[in-house]
Amino acid sequence: MTRGTGPARDRDRADVVTMAHGAGGKASQALVQSVFARAFANPALDAMGDAALVDVPAGRLAFSTDSFVVSPLDFPGGCLGDLAVNGTVNDLAACGATPLALSAGFIVEEGFPRSELEHQARAMAQAAARAGVAVVTGDTKVVQRGRGDGCYVNTSGIGLVSPSALAISPAAARPGDRVLVSGPIGDHGTAVMLARGELGLEADVVSDTAALADLVQALLGAVGGAVHCLRDPTRGGVASVLNEIAASSGTAVVVNERDVPVRDGVRGVCELLGLDPLYVACEGRMLAFVSPGAAGAALEAMRAHPMGAGAADIGYVTADPAGMVLAESGFGGPRVLDMLVGDPLPRIC
Ligand code: MG
């Protein structure tokens, strides 16, 4: 999808977002009604109060927020809109929570095509429907031309934590745990990088963007309290997330590199660019730290779910060297996998 620039884009003012759409008056209301209320319709949103009213079951709530500035807005396998839903749903899922409600805040640049805004809103609504959650409240602001880059979205979400997940935490990984990943890694970061078309590379790589709350519930249903820690390896990839967990839990993580699932297309692009797939973002994968005795059943449960068909056991937790992540390739000694330094792939989510 391309959009024009300059005056041509504004020829029909009704076809683009204008400053008036963000002013809170008649135009704002018309935009909200025609784009967002239509896409997200549900009783809590339809009431159009200052805040959405959501009935919440007793228990512990998970609450998360994330902003999405991906460029380009559309890429193979997804777009800004479904990324914005899946990203927040997956942060809730990583706490063992089933999402209850989402908010959506849009920051739109003056001149942004209304059709594109509608497209992103539709994609959000579809992703929310797939994840079984409603967008119940939202906000729209418009910034002057040149002061934004099309459209940014922030989503926040609340979710109910499953009783079997109450102890799940990055600090709860313990020596002996097996480290499972729900599928091949690095698809999202690679797909977005290729979609920018700046590298002159072509490869058949599709983003893995997907909601994982249902996969997590299947995993918890199968092995419950044997799951000690969950994390979605987004920015910084698997290696950075494992470092955070090693630091939080005061353990070491050993990755068996040959067991890490990486698609050929991703591997090829990473080799050409000198990137390590272990540092490339996923948007539809979950890492699970599971008691050794339950790891087989956990892997089976993940593989039986459509979102976990490519799940693999990629390593284990050990006591030393505490706070570090090591990769074993089978050749020579282990290498240290540090946190990602800098950002070789900006604005991938
Ligand atoms: Mg996360």
C-alpha cells in the first residue's frame, strides 16, 4: 500500500485525517463514529462514556501497555493494527492472563488517508476478535503534517491471571528448568526489515504476529504450576529476554543452538546481514520455563495447539554462572549471549 505526499493527498479533505479530526469537536466525533465505533463495536465501547465499564471476575488482574510505531505500517503477515493488539495480548499472556479488555490510543499525522486508518482499525478489530477480547475505550489525537509518521497506536490491556499462573515470574526460573519456545524465531523482525525494501534483499519471510493467550492457557491446562516463567521474545529477541530472566532469577541459561528453530529464509537473511536470529524479534512466540519432569508434556501441549506447532526444547537453566546466558553450538566451548546492544532493527513494533 502506498500513499501520496503533498497537496495530492489533500485534494479531497474528506479522504484524509485533518487537524479538526483531533480537536474534540464535530469532526472528531464523526471520525470516531465512522471509523472506530464501527470497527470495534461492543457494549462497553458503544456506551461512549468517559471510561469503559468492565465487569471483572474476582482474582488477580494483569495490566500492560505498549506503543506501536512500526514502519512500514503493512508488512508480510501483518500490519500496525494487528501488531498493536497481539503485542499487548501477549504481554498479558506472558503473565498467564486471559485478556478481558483493551484500550486503543491513536496518534495520527495530518493528511493520513482515512482509508488507511480504516484498514488499520479493521485489522485491530479482527485481531481482537481472534484473541477473544474487545477494544472498549480509545482516544484519537492528530499532529501536524511532518510531526508524525502516518499513524502510531498505543494499546493497554487488562487480563485475568489464571490461578495456576499466580507464581509465574521472571524471578521464578530455577536450575533444572527446561526452556521451551513455541515456534521458529526471528520471523517478525526479518519480515519488517525486508518490507522496508532498503536492503535490496528478497526472501519469503512472513511475520509471526499472533495472539498467544489461548496457547498459554492450553499449556497451563496441561502442566499448570510446572510453568515457572513465560516471556514473549519481542525486541532484542530470545537472547535479550533470556538475559533478563537469568538476571531476575539469579540463574544461568544454556541454549543448545542446534535445537533453536529458525526458518531457512530467516537464517539466510541473517547470515547475509551479519545478524544473529537469537537477537531478532518475534511477535507470535512464547518462551516457557518448565520443571524438567513436566517439560515433555508441556512441549506436547504446545505442539498440539495451532500457535505452537513448531515448539521446541532449546535449553535449560543451571545455577552458574549466575545472571549469564550461554550458547552451545556443539563446536568448541560455549559462547556468551549478551543483551542486545544498540538497535540494529529500529521500529519493528
Ligand atoms: Mg513482553
